[in-house]
Amino acid sequence: AVNVISNQNGSSNWWSLAADETANVMYSVDMDNSRILSAQFPDGSIQTIGAGTGISVAGLAYDDTNGILYAATSDSLLYTISTTDGTVILIGPTGLPDSLSIGLEYDECSQVLYLNHGVLRQLYTLNVSTGAAALVGSNGIEATIDGLAWKGSCEPPGPKPIPTMSEWGLMIMAAFIGIAGILTYRKRRIAA
């Protein structure tokens, strides 16, 4: 089942997607429209940001924790893109071969930026200060993977701890129970 949200402002060449879960916005770069950054909202409305990024984006990822939009380009460079004015800042080269088949995603829990190189069929971590790639391992399949997504909870696995009251909470509760008991005792004594 498909639920159409919008027609991408009439463009058929949006490259990569990244979600800002905090603001409930999805970002993409429109390669048919000056490589402009686009923001799409749940109601289907679209806002273009800036005059164009000027880069050939192959992968996007959004870091919700720090509010950073990362872009990996087809010429193996890592950038940040401003979500307010669409300007780009070069972080550095990844050291990988050029490719349009790039998946990029940010792991919020471990605060690691991942890149999957579709042609090499390998997963990497990217240094967000230099852009340098470090091999994690092979995809293990002969298919070209050009997208990544992160879905997970940052809470540790297993049963959740049972909440307990603090010592101050227990003392305050004991004081209220004691006062309520004294008032009830006095009320019964007066009634008797």
C-alpha cells in the first residue's frame, strides 16, 4: 500500500532522504532544481531551503542529537548542509572510490555516522571531523545497497528497572500518613 504525501514539487530527481525526527521533517536534495535542499512536512507541504547546495549528493543523514545534516557526495567527500539556509561546509574526503550508490545514516545511540558503499558492497564508519572512512565489513551479498536507515531505541535491552521512591519521597509520604493517622485518631476520640 502506498500513501502519497506529495509529488516532490514536480521533480523526479530527489536524491537521498534524511529525517529530523525531532522537528518531524524529511530532507532531500533536488538534483533537477539547482541541487537545492528541500524539506518535506507530514502534511505534504514542501519548503526549499537556500539557492542550491552546489554538490552532487549521493547520501544524506541527520544527527538528531546535535542537529546536523550530513551529506556524502558522489565524488567521495563528506559535508554538512545547513537546514536554515542550505549552505554546505566541507568536512573532508572519505578516501573511498567515487560512486552514486551511497547509503548514509547516523546511529543516535552510539553517535556514529555510517556509510555503505554500494559498488564496493562494504559498510564503513565516517569520522565526522575529517570525513575519513574506516571499514566495518563486507555486506556479504552481491546486491548494490545504496540506502541505510537507523531504527532503534537507545535504551539498553532487557527488562526495565522498577521505579523506586527516593529517601526524601519516603520520608514525606511517612509524614503525611502519620499526620493523617493523628487527625483520624483525634476525630474518632472527639466523636466517642
